[in-house]
Amino acid sequence: MKSLAPPLRQIDRTYVLYQSRKLTYFGGCDYFRLSSHPTVLAAIQSGLKKYGLTVAASRKTTGNHPLYEKLEEQLADFFDVPDAVLLSNGYVTNLVVAQTLAGTFSHVLLDERAHASLVDAAVFFDCPIVRFPYRNAVAVTRIVQRIGQQSRPVLLTDGMFSHDGELAPINAYLRVLPRDAAILLDDAHGAGTLGKTGKGTVEQPGVRSNRIIQTISLSKAFGVYGGAVLGQRSLCNRIRERSRFFGGNTPLPLPLVNAALRAVQIVKSDKSLRLRLERNLRYVKGELCRTEFAIADTPSPIISVVPRRSHYSRGKSTPGSFVTRAVLPAVISDLRFRASTAWNSLATWCVLCPNTPVAMGSRLEAS
Ligand SMILES: Cc1ncc(COP(=O)(O)O)c(C=O)c1O
């Protein structure tokens, strides 16, 4: 199918097979490669043996299981929030929050580059939607002046934006939003990877506010599958009570919940994961800085590579090697590298451009 990227096969934690070529993998979101971590895989196997595949019903009928509550407690503990609700995936977390809080807010303020799930969620809030320019707190200030301090908006933003690794200016938003406003923060990419302890984008600038509703995916840093809403107990209970999705959906297969429990434990206890990711990130950025590419200064494992020279403009040239749509869904004017902890110590990787083959011998640490 033309609309899909060509198939990509993971060979191991470092390499992929793409159109019959073995390439070093700088794509995807399995930042700690936990999807192939032996402990996580063992948890899936033992979970399958112990609990079977599916509960085959919603948690509001016969499908509840102590393991779901255990994972919710563990997520609330890891992210240091009052409560967490487990959902089937990261995409629906935002829809469920909006569905549950429909009619609560006067306006949705939507970052123009927000993830598709937030764009869809905006509609569920059932109030006027005002888009604002990318990560622009000044524009948000102007909108708040226009709609008035008495309004009650909800601002929808990614925490770490997946297309360039930039972070949302959450502190600035909190300063300019009316007192009763809330932020729906989609932290699919920041959860686990950002902050001293992996609590995500909120930990990066040291934000603490009960006005933030953080949503996460378990299929990125945690390497498993699923999603969760993190927030106040009242909101989580409201989701359990009122959300049509929560009430009408079969929850995650229990082997995955068992695996997610292990993955969260690993991310919590293995401090070396984030250190290695940081070291690899510094190394890749350092090497790329010496090339013709400009590298954005962000703390995130998504590296946006922008060519300094105009002849690499979008559409004119596409890179060879692993920098292809399948691995990095972009042309040379907008490349992204995703750092991970998986690279071998002697791996050599290269970005091949039409005129400037850039080869870098990497000393990236293996996990
Ligand atoms: C910013 C963001 N939000 C939500 C999602 C959806 O998460 P999931 O894949 O768990 O449904 C993604 C996924 O790719 C994402 O990048």
C-alpha cells in the first residue's frame, strides 16, 4: 500500500533490515530497547501462562483483574501523582480525558503541531477550539487576553514533540493561563526518558501543578503497549465512572500488563538507562554538529537535523542509507534521529547525502 512505509524488520537491538539492507536503527521510540529486554519478555511469557491472553470483557463488567490495579498503583507511584488510569493505548488516553471532561471548559487551546490524538481529543471537549502557533506562550497570552481571565480554557500540547524533540514551555503556559485553566499534556515521548527520574516533561523544568493532566504511552520508553492518564484521584475516578470508552473497551491483555509492570520497575530502578541514553545523545549530537547539519539544542532523545545548505531543501534530495522514509519518515530537510541505549560500542553509522557522504564511527554504548 502506497500510504504505508516499506516494511522494516528489527534484526536485534541495534540493526534493522530495510529493503534487503542491514542498517543501524536510529528510528522508532523504543528508547531503552525494553521491548526486547529479557526480563520484560519473560514477564510476557509467565503472564500468559499464569493469566491467559485476555479478560474478554470491560473492567466495568467481568474484565477487571487485580493486575490492572497493581499497574495503576505502580504508575502513580513512579510518576508521583495521586492516581493513574490504565487504558488500551496512548492515542485513546487523550480522547478519554476529553470525553470525560466534555462541557467542563470554555475553550480548547490547541498547539498547531499537536499530535493527532490531541487534535481528535479537542473535538470531544465540546467547546470552541483555538489553535495557537507552535510552542508559543506569547500567542497563548494574547488568546487569554482575548477570551478573558474569567474563561476556563484547557490547553492541549505534546510534552516532547516527536517531529523535532522540542519541549512544550509548560511553565510559561501555567504563568499566563487563567487560574481555572488546565493543561492536557501528552507525554508519550517524555515519559520515562525525560527528567532526573524519568517522570517526563514535567520533571524537566521542575513543574508541579495539579492543573496538569499528563497522558502517557507504554509503547515507547517502556517498550510494551498501552496508555495511562495520570492525575488527581477525582479525575481518574470520573474516567472510571463516566468514560464511555473505559466502560465499553476490553482492557490490555494481562501478559502485557505483567510486562509493563516489569518495564516500569526497570525504568525506575536502573538509573544507568537514562545516563546511557544521555551519553549516546551527547555523542551523536557532537558528531552531527561537526557536519553540515544544524542540531537543535534539546534534552530529548529525538534529534532534529536541519541542513545548513539550501540545496538540501525539501523534495530536492533524499538521503540514502538508513535515512529513509521507513526509518526516519522525512526528507533531508527535516531528519530526525532517535537516540537509544542500544548501539554497539563499535557500530559505524553514516548519513549518506548526495554530495556529502558523512560517515561517523560511533562509540555508542551498548545496552
Ligand atoms: C505524541 C504522541 N501521543 C500519542 C501517541 C499514541 O500512543 P500509542 O502508540 O500508545 O497509541 C503517539 C504515538 O505514536 C505519540 O507520538
